[in-house]
Amino acid sequence: MGEFELIRHYFAAAPCARPGESVALGIGDDCALLSLAAGEQLAVSTDTLVAGVHFPVVCDPFLLGQRALGVSASDLAAMGARPIGFTLALTLPDFTADWLKAFAEGLNRMAEDCGLRLIGGDTTRGPLSLTLTVFGAVPGGQALTRGGAQIGELLCVGGALGDAAGALPLVLGERSTEPAVSEPLLARYWSPQPQLALGMALRGKATAALDISDGLLADCGHIAKASGVRLLVERDCLPMSSALLDLLGDVAAQQAALSGGDDYVLAFTLPAPQLAGLQAAGWPITVIGQVTAGEGVALIDRDGQDITPAVRGYQHFRDSQ
Amino acid sequence: MGEFELIRHYFAAAPCARPGESVALGIGDDCALLSLAAGEQLAVSTDTLVAGVHFPVVCDPFLLGQRALGVSASDLAAMGARPIGFTLALTLPDFTADWLKAFAEGLNRMAEDCGLRLIGGDTTRGPLSLTLTVFGAVPGGQALTRGGAQIGELLCVGGALGDAAGALPLVLGERSTEPAVSEPLLARYWSPQPQLALGMALRGKATAALDISDGLLADCGHIAKASGVRLLVERDCLPMSSALLDLLGDVAAQQAALSGGDDYVLAFTLPAPQLAGLQAAGWPITVIGQVTAGEGVALIDRDGQDITPAVRGYQHFRDSQ
């Protein structure tokens, strides 16, 4: 068996959580075939992860498979899409069956969690990298884009910020700490939880949305630009985990929350009247600012003073856009 | 501008042949959005090309862009799909604006020829490789799979075989010859012409189809296996170009036609009554064999004698499945 057949074999051996009615034809022909319900649109996103750039060259293949798919699926969450499937293009310098088995198991764990099915792929020889293309469906006109934020609306996030950036020195082995602190942070890095259910719940409610991959301030800049508005981020409203605060202390934790990448929680804008209903339904939403006239992103203190720092990017693996 | 923005810039600067009504949202958000007509299915295929494996490390970026997209689009032709768009994941060790401009122009040339639109992508730093994911639409139930060949049908191809394999020593600089011979062969290698129109014309007529990427005999093996039949290939019926015959002579040209990869012409099966209509409509179809009971693929001479050789794969860049 070739590498892709091995992955397929190991992947197929695991139970498929939701067989995905939308997949009319899976692996094994020239193309896969997807069917949508009447009026649905297909959401598509492609991400590449390169060893030494986006993840350590030496890393656990289970964790790599799990993380890679989680990162990609997060783009579906950001559009409010119902997950369908994904293709995997894997380039490997060499491989062992054990490596592929563990990789496929990690991929499968995340695929089950997300309701995604492997529908095709390609395996090639070369320096280690992965390109995942994910597919989801969204009712026509209901996708959450970046361009609809309106002046007067609230800016919100779907979970704690900065954990993945805090985890990075632990991932790189540059630092170690007690398990009670390191474990939850490492879990955020290696097992990002794409907020697919939240994204679907925000359809028709949020006016703009994305997933935070490059850091809160940088990503809010994308919403501001696409929507033609200015976003104010309130420094003292940022949700942070106790593990991050324990590891870094208040000041560095705040910086991680503002500019650390790889958290993969949703940031979105919505009219204030929508907030109560979502919170009452149990969605973990924190208001962190507001939409105003102008352009760009500003950090403000509790008195509304502009304290935008020359925030520098946290050290992280991402160097691409 | 980052690399992907540069590609998008150069790509967008060229006229877009067919704006693609199916692309509801293109580059720039978390996902692209595609819309299908009622009853259509989406066809999806992913291919990776790695420098030094699938193409020479040093090569013309225009030709690389052109060839990469042609190779991928051929999978849409093989399904009978109407082309819609593609995503590009490009990994580069370094780049110059000139390189990216030429690459985007080559990509664009093929995109225009194929009616494909760039809908998204990712650019990362690392050893040179490309992953292209292509999207097309096909009326529900009319996709050309590999699995429908029936005993008694004809085996056909859509064009001359072996040219790309013949071109390989020229591509690698291991051999040179007069332009009248080298130019048409090099064009087949660097500018494969996916048979998209033929694929669409075969809907409802061909019973099984694929595009020849691994070599005729190997790819016929895929149809035989998926359809549960045996394919007989008539050695003396293989269509070959005069350039290939000039370069290699009859025996080596025949071997290139049988086992050389990268031709990207369609191979398909159909009931004999369908043939005349297609040929009358001007489609360049050559009957090369027939579908019989059994399994696998056999090469026969004009007397029907099995002369299946221990055909060895031609030297080529592909080493993946």
C-alpha cells in the first residue's frame, strides 16, 4: 500500500461519526462528489502547514494530525458552515507505518469531533508539509463574512485568548512548568477546538466574523478593513485562562491575548439585542469592545483612553498571511 | 504585499475569461463560497507537485504555473465536470516578484483556457511545492466514474499517447533534437490540455472514464478494477504523434504510449453505438481495445494474442499514487 492508502486504511478503521450525506462519492476516483441541499452554498478553505514553520520538525504525529485538521476546520466555523469533509495533501520525506497510523488516528479524532469526512487526497515524497482543504455547507446568503460590521455594534469573542501563544515555549521545549498549568495550555495548542456549533448559532445574528489565527488585534484589523469601520478593543475585558495568567503573569498574558496567534476562537460583531439570547442559550461569549466610525483597531482602557501599544507579534510558527 | 497577494494581483490583472457565476465569494475571507445549480454535484480533486519529484527544481515559472493547473484540471475532465475554480497552496523557499509574476501568468493562461477561477489559497515558506484543489460541477448522477465499464463495450482514448514521456529527456536536458520534433513534445509536457469539453460530451455516453496520468496500462488497470472487468488493449491501435515516432522510433514510442505517464488524455469505455455519433461530432476518439470478462489489463496483437509485456514504467517525475 502507498502512504495515502495506509492513511485511508487507518482512517477508515475508525468509526465515522457522521457518515456525511453530503458526500456522494469519496476517495478512489478522479474527483470526489459533494451534494448540497437546495439553496445551500459550499464553503471552501485551504491551509498549508510546513514543518519548521508552522509546527516543530520533530513532533508527535497524532498531535500533528489532530492540530492540522482543527486549524483548517476553524475556517468553516468562521463562516458559520456545517462541516462536510476534507482533502489531505501530505508530503513526507519518508514514513513508517507507525507514523502514518498515529497521524491518521489524530486526524480521525479531530474529524470525528468536527463531523468531517476524508474525501480525497494525494501523498508525495518531499520535505514534511500538509495542505488541507475543508468543505462545509451554509444556507445561501447566511455565511458569516468579515464585511458586515455596523457602527454601534458589539465586538465579541467566543473563548479565552492567548493560550496557544502561551503554550509555544512549552511546545518548543524552551520552558517547562507544573502539569496543572502546562497541560491545559498545550491542549489549546495541539488540539484547537474549532467553534463550529457557535459559528452555526451566529448565522443571522453576527454581522461579521472570523477565527483568530494571527492574533486578536491583527484579525480585528481584517474585520475593520472589510467592513469599513473602526474597532475598539477594551484591554480589561479580554478573557484569559487561569493557566495563562499563572504562566506569564498579567502583563505578558495580556500581550499574548492581544497579539498571540493560533487560538482559533471566533471574533465577531453583532447588534446588542442579539447578545442576551445567545448568552441565555449558553454560548460562551465575551464582549470585548465595540464598532465605531473610522478605520483600523484601537486598544482602549476602562476610561476609553486610546492605549494602543506598538504591540509586537508573539514568537510563533506562522509567517505566512 | 505577501506572496499570495502578489499572485492575486498579477492573476487579477489578466482578463478573466469566464467570471464564473458559480463563485459567490472569492479570495479574501475565511472561506470561498460556491453556488451550484439545482441538482448539480460538486466535483473536487487535490494534487500536489513537489520540485525534484514532479518537475525539475530549476524550471520556468510560467511553464510551471501553466502545467500545474492543467494537470489538476484534467481530473475535472475525467469526471465530465464543468470547471468552476481552484485554490492554490504554494510553498516557496524564497521568491522574487518576477518569479511570482511569471508563475501567475502561466497559471492564468491555463485558467483562462480551462474556464477556472482562482478562489483562494495559502502561501508558505519552505521547499518549493504546489497543491492545487480544483472544483467543477456535474449534473447529479452524470459524473463519469471508473466503475461502470460493461462487457462488450469499446475502450477508447481521446488523443495521442506517450508524448509527455517522450518529452521527459528533453525536459531534463538529457537529450536534444530538432525543433520540429522537440517543440510539440515539450508543449505536451509543459502545457497539458485537459479534455474538459470531451469529458462533458461523454456524459451519458461513456460508462467509465479517467485521465491518463500514470500510463495507459496502469490507468486501464484502475478502470478494470473499479468496474470488475478485463480490458484488452490492442497494441497496433495506439494513437501516436509523428514527433514521438521520429524521436523514439516505433518500439520505444509504443512503450512510451503504453506506460509513459503525464499525457492527460481521457481513456474511457462506451457501448459501440455511441461511438459513431461522437466521431461524427468531431471528437478525436480512437478505439484502442475492448471490455471483456475477467480482471486486469492485457495487451493483444492484431490476432488477439496476449502479448502483455513486463512493461516497466518510463522514467518520470511521478512517484506518488
